[in-house]
Amino acid sequence: MPEHESTPDDTRADLEEEQADAREPDEDGAASGMSRRSFIKGVGGTAVATAAMSGATETDAAEASDGPDGVRVANITLSINGEAHAVSRVEPRTTLLDVLRNRLEYTGAKPVCERASCGACSVLLDGKPVYACSILAMDAEGHEIVTVEGLLDGDSLHPVQEAFVEEDALMCGFCTPGFVVSVAALVAENDDPTLDEVKKALSGNLCRCGTYTRVFAAAQTAARRVREGT
Ligand code: FES
Ligand code: FES
């Protein structure tokens, strides 16, 4: 089971709750316009990573407007790597990964499976690793998002990035940004993880090249660097 902020059970429970909500009329006795349930409907049954979303600022339906083809769109502001980014005309179905890569050019998070299985799209949401492919952009409003680009300190690599270089912990590199983000979350909480703790923390990330041994070594090297301040 991935160590990211969701489980299939969470997802199922969330969808059931949304479906229950959808059956309830609002104060005017009518179905409300823009809501999380419409967003969930827009991305089908794979939406996950909602456990960290309890404090989400939902885009007000009053701010939404009709876009092309009658699709409801809204303007949102996302806090990414410490900067506020205004994103206009976001559709309910649009994922955080889509906004990051195609509207804001943060291309570190990679689209691979796009169904919450591989971890290549991992970003930090309020410090926790999540799958950006499975979070709706509107639901990310009001949260602090950090991408792999945001781990840099000016031109200096983050200790985790240094550790991946030191341990030569990649082959094709496609999974690497996701692993780096997940390791950064781990060492921020635990600067002396056991190998089992490393494996558990990285269980939501897959590497098709099979570079796991070096990735695990990089995680422990990163923890040492953080511990020693190097
Ligand atoms: S692309 Fe998001 S988990 Fe695979
Ligand atoms: S290094 Fe190629 S997928 Fe991980």
C-alpha cells in the first residue's frame, strides 16, 4: 500500500459520501452548481489523495462561470513553492498535475500511470507526499504545495538531491523526482530511518528500472546529510 495520503478505502468512502451529498438538495431545494462532487465526477473513480484535504478551501460556486461547451470553469490561486499562482478558467476535472505541468510549467512531477499507482507525479501537500495526478486542482487551493523544483535552495541542491547524485540512484530518471519528493518528506520527519522505515515511506513509488537498492541507500545518505547538516 502506498505511503501516500490515501487508500482505496478512503477513496471509496469519499465517493460514497459525495454520492450521498449529491442526493441532498441545497437550501433552495435544488442541486448546487459547482461542488466537490461535480469535480469527483469529472475525473471518474480514480480520484484519491484526499486525506490531507480536510481543510481545503473550496472554490465558491459564485466565482464559477461557463466556459466553452458549457463546462463550468473558475479562477483559482495555488500556493506553489512559496509563491501564489493565479490560474484562470480551471475546469472541475482538471488535476493538480495538469495545472503544474501545462499551465505553470512545473514539469518535475511526471505523468506516468495517471491513476495513483506509480508515484512519479508526487508533490508535497502541506508537507505530505501526494499523487498530483489524483488531486483536483480546485481542491489544492488553500494548501501549501511543494514540487521537486521547490526543494532547491537557489542554485543549491537539497540534501536529498545531493544524496541521489552521490549514490547514483537513478537509471532513466523518470521516477526520480517522485522518489526525491517522498524521501524529502521522510527525512523531514525522521533523520535516522531504518531500512524498513525507508522502504515503507517509499512504498508508494515505483521504479521500472529497478533502482531500488540505490534509492534506499540515497534515502539513508540523505537522512545522514540532514542529521549532520551537510
Ligand atoms: S502518474 Fe500519478 S501516481 Fe502515477
Ligand atoms: S530510474 Fe527508470 S523508472 Fe526509475
